[in-house]
Amino acid sequence: MNNLWLVIRREYITRIRRRSFILATLLTPIGLALFVVIANAVFSYGNDDVQRIAVIDDGDLFAGALPDENGLYFHFVDQPLDSLRNDAGEDRDYAGILVVPKVKNPRSRNFRVQLFSDETLSIDAQSRIRNRIEDAVREYKIEALDIDERTLASLETDVSLSVRSLTTTEEGESDDRSMASMLGAGIGTVMGFLMYISVFVYGMMVMRSVMEEKTNRIVEVVISSVRPFTLLLGKIIGVGALGLTQVLTWMIMIPGMLFLVGLFFGLDAEPSQMPNSPDMDPAEMQSMIERTIDGLNDLNWWIIIPCFILYFLGGYFMYAALFAAVGSAMGDDMGESQTLTIPITIPVILAFYIMMAAIQNPNSSLAVWSSLFPLFAPIVMPARLAFDPPLWQVLVSLVLVFLFAGLMVWMASRIYRIGILNYGKKSTLKDMGKWITAKY
């Protein structure tokens, strides 16, 4: 146990003092804050192009009035198209000519409008022009067909689907589950993505640690006083603690950096400030916030959070052990030896895609069996936790994950004890299989 603690302490202290780790930990929140500033600048100043459009309104749809909007300025002209096109080459003070014909048949669903321009108008500008014309044609048809505006408005119905639990409380009420699916999908996506990133980033960090010691021949000295299993386990725990330190640092720094960015640069996250975002009724927004809070309160956090931590630990130990085994088996040619990581990365990628399918249908056969399969469970089951899977599935999955993780650590230590001292030869999966069953 004392040797294990020494290995953990060495891995943690040595790597946390490295300049690369310090820079990555500090610069990542700063880079994220810089990205927010740049993105806000792009949205704020990326649409500063001013374009003037000459409008020939033959059908008098706009009654000579079309408000300007976001760099688009409309000027109604009483001039034939041919004459206006001839004048364009001499004195061109507009980007294009918009020709709006008469509406011949109010019952027709098709209406052809032409825009003449040698410049390339942005997709956003074309969309705004099209929407303005659609609104004008709609108003014209309502008047031409003598349709009552109130009757027409009554045809539009906003359907609100309220999902409630079958079980009732003592007061005879049932819980509102309307937001459960939406929140479950969001939380499941975040947890599954965190597992996916953590397995790759910190698993690869363990592999690089093993490769560095093998390349520098440091392990030859260490292995003489520490058992391979103890060395491998200490390395996995030490790197895991390092990763946890980095994540906790980011959890503190990133919100602080975003707060400072919003404070000094005056960034406003209100919906009205976002590009192309419709205005929302304050009452509707308040109702949405209340339903979101109620939905978050209804989630079983006392199951979600502990289970996520357990799956994180189980998945990390499982894949970190496999990456460590691969790192110890790599030869001098690192490029060719990278093929050994393919059998490890394939289950992780498959689990990520299954996780996205499980979010859409968390109780499907694919989602259930994948959440029980140890290689997929650390990524798939956390995505299902917000949807209240049966308790027996969670317990069985956790037991299988930790049993399989223990088996992977044991197998990795068998490979590690031989592969770490194997130089000058490229190891294969067949060699690694022989090392597992080889005697000391």
C-alpha cells in the first residue's frame, strides 16, 4: 500500500508541475473566453454590409412603404425595368432591382418575384426579402378573398401537450412530466459526451505516461522495487487524480472568465440580441423557466449524480488500463504501433453513437443491452439515467462494469509486466495474448 501511494504521488506531483499541463489548464478557459468575444464580434459586425434595393411594385403590394432592416434599404421607383437596368451601368447606387408583379390569382399558391443584381446578396438578406413579400401577399389575399382576420387567426392552434405521471399524490394531483424528455435528453447528452471525452483524453494520457517511461528506460529502475500491478494501478490513479484536478480547475475558471468577459465587453445574452431570434413573450418565457425548474426538481438527482461518478470511475479504470497495456506493448516505431489502439477506440466510438440513439429512445432494446454491455455501459447508461431506467438495470450494469474494469486492470498488469521491458520489437495482439497467460 505504501508503494502504491508513492507511485500515485509521483505521477501526480511530476505531471502537475509540468509547464505543458499548467499552460493547458490555464489557457483553455482563456481560449474559451476569447472564442466567446470573437464569436460575439462576428455576429455583431459580420452583418454591417449596407445594400440598397430598388423596388418596382407593379401590384402595389407594399403601398409604397417597406421599412428598412439590418443594412437593407428599400427605395420605391416609378420607372420601367429596362430603363432602370440601363441606368445601372452609369450611376449605380443600389445593389439590385426587386420586381414585384401583380397577384393575378389570389387562390394560387405560387407567386414569382424577380430580383436583378450583379452582386451576390447574402442568404440572410434573400430570406428577409422573401419573408417581407410573403407577409404582403398574405395581407393582399386576405383582403381580396374577403376573409375575416379573426376567423383566419382562429384556425391557427397552439397545441400544448402536458405529460403527467400515472401515480397521484395525497392531494390527488400527478406530477407534470412535460419537461422530463427534453431535460433528460439534454442531461444525457452532456453526461455521455463528458464520458466520451474523458475516456479518450485521460486514457491517452495514461498511455503516453507509460510510453515515456519505457522510452527513457526509467521503468527499468522503478520495476526493480515495485510490482508491475502496483506501478500500473498507481499510474492510473495518479493520472486520474490529475485529470480530476484539471476538470475542477476548469469548473472554477470557465464561469469566472465568462463572467469577466460579459462584464468588461458588455456581452448581452438576451434573446433579442441574438441573430435571427424571435421575440418571446415575457409571460411565456417566465412559464418556460418555471417548467424547466420544476422538471429539474423532478429528476432523481440522488441516483443520477452518484451513478454518474461510479460510471466515470469504472469507465476510466477500464479504458485507462487498456491504453496502458497498449502503451507498454508499443515498440520503437510509434507510428506503426498506433494500430494497437484501434481495438480500443472502436468500442468508444460505437458507444458514443449508441448513446445518441439511446437519447432518442432510452428504452429500446439497443439502449438496454448496450447499457449492460461493460464496454458500452460507461457511456450509454449515463445518458439513460435522466429517463429513470429500472433500478435492476442500473445495478446489474454497475456490477458488470466494475467486474470488467477489475478484469481489465489485471489483464493490463499481465501485459504491462512483460511489455514494459520489451524493446526493439513491434508487439502484436497475439503477443499480448500470450503475455496474459505467461508465468513469472
